[in-house]
Amino acid sequence: MTNGFPGKGVFAVFATAMSFLISTPALAELGQPRPWQLGFQEAVTPIARQIDQFHDFLLIIITVISIFVLALMVYVGLRFNAKANPKPSKTTHNTTLEVLWTVVPIIILVVIAVPSFRLLFAQYDFPKADVTIKAIGHQWYWSYEYPDNDDLTFDSILVEDADLKPGQPRLLATDNDVVVPVNKNIHVLITAADVLHNWTVPAFGVKVDAVPGRVLRTWFRAEKTGMFYGQCSELCGSRHAFMPIAVRVVTEQEYAAWLEQAKREFASAPARPEKTTDSGPSQLANLKR
């Protein structure tokens, strides 16, 4: 993807300095939030990287505008108060000024629009899919289908605190992770079985509503292996905060091995109930495969 944003270098120096001051190697976890984090998670897809660059570009623009407006207000307050200017000007119109405050905002909006439309085009210009996955939101868990691989299907449930293993983050780990190969175009078809949900993985730059009766689509190409976490980002009920998303990016060889194992493991898995109660996903977690 193209990645040229005016002023990027200036902000990059500032952001690097700030991240150095607030972070330590022990806190730098790829694919999940970290304590005292500033900014986005590390981008591992072309789209997420372009989102980061657009965000930094806008931050520079709004900072300059804010400083300019503040300086102008301070100047006007000091220069034209009643004490400093006892005889106020009777000027009512200034053609040059009126042209400037009309034209300059238009130019700023055009400058913002160019990378904005470029980003939108990149998000919705779907490359040919290497792997297709269908994500279905339920109250309150996700189920996944791999339609190109014998309709492989499984559910992904939150790991309760008492069952967490070393290295698994609380409220983010799942019993069954989504597994995809690295450096491949992954198409995700997203829908819901009951109410609105939202499939969000920050490190991928992906955030798409899951709507009952509709199938929406997104894509990503992860450029690093590892575990990447997200959560439902739509208010979907009392257990909204407890239906995480866990995506494991692996090599092609590991992905092929996982597919063979998953087909055997989930072929005999009992069906999960379509509806749950407000007691949450703990009932589902007790259904062993």
C-alpha cells in the first residue's frame, strides 16, 4: 500500500520518543493492549499501517489548528481588550480575511480527503482470497466456518479466569483460536445469529459489524506470526465484554497441520445451543468437545 503522509517524519520522531519513555520490553506484547499504552497497537497488516499513518497525519493537522486558534484568541484578548484599545475599530468587512477563512478550510479538507479516500479504497479493494473464513456472532461467543476446507466449523468461547494458562491474557483468550497463514489474503465473512455484534482486531485494522440476516465482508493480510486479540465492539447484551476474538497467525506448514488436526477434532464435536441466558458463556465453556 502507498504510505506517504506529509509531516509523518516529524510525528514519528515524537511518537518514538514517547514510546521509549513509557514502555519496557516486558510490556511490549504484540497483538494485545499493554499497560499505559499510547496510540494504537502495532500494525501487522498493510491496512492497519495505513490507518496509523492517516491518524498521525490528522493529529499533526489538528494540533497545528488548535495552536493557531489558541494563539489567535490570546492575541485578540490582549491586543483588543478595552484597556489596551479604548477606541474600538469600526471596521465591519475585510474582503481578504473573508476569502482566506473560506478558502483555507477548503484546502485543508481537500488535503485530508486525498489520503482518506485512498485508505477507503484500500479497505474495500479486495484482493483474491487465499483463505475464506465466516465469523458468526452469538450471545455471547463467536463461531467460525472455513467453507473452503470441508466446511470446518467450531465455536470460540472465552477462557474463564480459573482456567487461564500461563501467557493467556484475561478476557481475551479463547478455547479455540482462529488460525490463519501468514502473508496470505484472508477474507472474513461476518454475520450474527441473534443481535448486532462487531468483529474487531485492532492490530489488523479490522472493525466490522455483525448484522443478523446480512453478511458483511472484510479482509486482512497479517505480515507477522503470533497471537492477535480483539473483542466484540458492539453493545450486544449483558455479557458484551466477554466474547473475545483470538486469531493465531502461523506459517503455511503449521496452518496445513492445524487444518488436518482441526478437521478430526471438530468433526465429532457436539452442537452448541443457539441461545444462551444472561448467565454468560460459562455454561458453554463447560460443554467439552
